[in-house]
Amino acid sequence: MNAAATLDRSAEHAEALALFAQGNYADAAILWQQLAEAGAIAAYWHLGLALLLQEQEAEAQMVWMTPLLEADEPQAERWTIELSQVLSDEANRQATAENLDAAWLIRQHLRQLNAIDLPNLLVLLLLDLRRDPDAIDSELLDQMTALLPDAEGISPDLLLMVVRQLAELESNEASILACIEAIALHIPPESIVEILLTKAKSVFLRAKSQLAADLGKICVRLLPDNLDVLMAVIPMLQRVDGSEELWLSIRLGERCLAELPTLVDRVFAAQHLLTSLMTASSQHQRAIEVYDLYKLLLGEIAQSSAADADELGLLIRLLTCGLFCFYFEDKPRENRSLRNAIAALSQSCVGSYCDRTYVHLPRPKSKRLKIGYLSESLRQHSVGWLCRWLFKHHLNFDRVEVHLYSSRESSDPLQQTFKAEFGDRFHLLQGNVAAIADQIHQDEIDILVEMDSLTSFTDCGVAALKPAPVQLHWLGYDAAGFPTTDYFIADPYVLPDNAQDYYAEQIWRMPHTYIAVDGFEVSVPSLRRDQLDIPSEAIVYFSSQVA
């Protein structure tokens, strides 16, 4: 009979356990001390635990080691297993009671007893993250990573829980990423990719491009033949300032273009590939070849009927397709007609896809005019800077109520300024097209100004749903071509006189310029020309380009 079984039959042990459960560690320790002196070896395990929870770590370790050091090898191995089980059970009990520090301390001693007990290390890491996510133990991560390749029988649920918690750290520290990949050896890759890709998309929307790319690369390594995963990762790679990610995005784009089966999928693959090729400095000829195919595919889509669109899986996926036509060719009549046809086709599917139809009631004349501005660029971005002074004037104009709708979060000073200035009329609604449109409609916006156009998939989706009775495009990359958009703001210079012939929207031309800027800033607050003794009539030249 082992030492633990002998102890379990003792009335004194039962009494000590009851005292221990009540938190009376001192009295429980007295009873276990007596049992240990009487020869009950397993009493040492509980006595040491009672001392540990009284902050007597050195004494606890000495109590545990006393019988172990005197035992022969088989006995010491058996007793170490018994001690580990006692500590593990109590660690679980303390964690359940939310006594995280006590649970963590006990598991640290388990780690000293058995440094290769991987389940204990995994649970210890989870406790670490619950106690203080900012103080993660890199040594513990490295220890786990080294053990994982040879590990067997680890709970998949426990491993997935660790992956989720590591992903929530939103850190691309090398030890964290290496640990995630090591865990991937033991569970279906689809499970990990689902977690990592969801997190990557989330941080990508918040401009954490390197982290998104790092998580995306793990997904590609885990599921190298899943073309949907490759397509999702390509845009993340494109945003990183590094040649490794750029060339990987080109390789993945070429593969998707060659292997994706449907017409719509190939259009998206071509669009992703064009973005990468245009960023690379030596791929001009290949970019032209891909563009020719891209336009050919768009032409096939434009000739599809609404019924065909469902079969092709178009829905809202084509909302921004066609933007590259305006980069590569100065053929506005031809390319605007192509874009208008695609916009009408995709817009016809959006309402069904999002299950939304908005009814716009006549506006009472006495009601204050509500104007909403929608953009994912209400941050340190050219759109954000260009609209800033218009918003300033709106704040000082009491005849209208202005709401800002940001489909992208940023911690930069400009977005924080917008939040401070507009208060509860600054709405941060990321990613979800229907949720943004619902908010705009609930706010009873009379005029919605969409400011990104073809550069924002989300904003185009909102505009296609028409949550406001009057909608217009301003500032963004050309007009989107939706039948739901009423106007496109331009001026006498940016569009030729006959542009209305091929624009779906009614063109509103400002008398001088469509850009309403009262000075230009590079930060908040700005340095003004009068502070530098630059005359008010002087022309200041500035040029900025991404190579």
C-alpha cells in the first residue's frame, strides 16, 4: 500500500483536510506534522503545502525533500508522483476559487519538481496570462517550445486555450510565435488557423501590419494549400515594409491566380497580385500582363446577369473591383462604364446578403439637418487631414448636426482629436457593413458623405445599402458607380466637361476646387506659416510619394 493510501485512512488526516479547506493552514499543519513524525510519509506532502500557503517556501521545500532524499530510486519516483498530484489538485482548487497567486505559486513548485511536465507548464502559462498579461515569462515559453515537438497525449482543448491566450497578447515577440507554431504540431492546423487568422484580420484593421503579417505567415505555413487562407493573408503581407513579405505576397498571388477555380476568385487574385507587383520596383511588365487579364475577367463579370451573380458568388465581393483600371489606363469612358456595370451588379446583391432595406421618410422642414461622414481614413491619412478643416467649420455652424463614422480604429493624434471634438457623434464601427449602415439609419442622417470610395470595401458596402436618403462621394478614389449614390463632388479641373456622359452619379462641381482646406497640417496642433515668417500669399511646395 502506498504512502498516500495509508494516510487517507487516518482520522487526523481527514480533520487536517477540513481545517485546510477552511483556510486554517496553521492548525492543519500541526496535525500533519504529528502524522509525519508518526511515519505517515504522505503527510509530508500536505504539511509542505500548508507551510507554502503560509508564505514559508523554504520550510515547505525542506519538508518535501526530507523523505525524497532518503528514499531509493523507485520509491522516490513513486513519492514524487504522489507529491505532484497533491500539488496539482490544490493548484486547481485555488484557481477555481480565483486565488490565482496561490495557484501560480504551487505550480511553480511543481515546475521545480518536474521541469518537463508539459501540462503543468501550459496551465502555468495560462495562470501567468490571467495574473499579468504584460509580464509574460519568456523562459517558460522557450521551455514549452523545446518540449512540444516530442510531447504526447496533451489535451487539444488545453493547447487551443493557450493559443487563444497567446494570440490575445497581440505581440509578435519571437518566443510567442515560436510557441504557437510548436503547439500546431499537436492539433489540427485548421483550428489554429481559424484563431490566428481572426486575430490577424483584427489587428490588420488597427494598422498593426507587422503582427498581422507574422500571424498570416504562420497560417500559410500551416495550411499551404488552402487558397482561401492565402488570399486572406496577401493584403497583410503587402502592408509590411519589407521585401520578404512583398515577394511572398507576389508568389502567393501568382499561385492563387493560377489555381482558383471561379471567375470572381480570379479577379480578386489578380487584384491582390497587381497591388504587390505595383509595389515592387522591377515588375512593371508583369503588372501590365496581369492587368490585361484582370480587365478581361472584369468584362466577363460585367456581362453577367443578377442570376449569374449568385451562381458566381459575387454578392458584395465585387464592391471595389475595377479600381486598377484608373491606374493603368486613361480611358475614363470605357473604364467608368465597366465599373458602373460591376457596381450595379454587386449592389443588387448587397441588400439580400445583409438582409437590409431602409425606408426613408420625408424630412420635416423644422428638423435640424444631419450630415454624416463615413471613412476608414479618419486618422493620420490624406483624407483625414483634408477633411479636418471642413469639420472644424461644421463645429461652429449650429444649423447642422454632424456625425463621423470611422470604419477603422487608430490611436494616432488625429483620430483622437476627432473623438474629442465630436464626442458621442464620433462612431467607431469597424468591419461590419450592416452594423455601420444600421447606425447611420438609426441616427437619421439626411446626407451621407462617403469619403473613401473604391479604396474601402467596408465603406462601399455601406454606401450600396443606402442607409441615408441622400448619398454622395467626396475625396476618395474616384466615384464607386453605385445606383444608390446620388452625387459625386468634383470641380472644373478634375473631370472633363463631358464626364457626366459616363458617370452613374450626378456630378456636383464646386466653383474652384473640390478640396475644402483652410491650410494644411502635418500634426495636431500644427505649425502655421506666419510663425515661420512665410507670407500669406507665398506658394509652399510639397511632394510625397510611395515608391
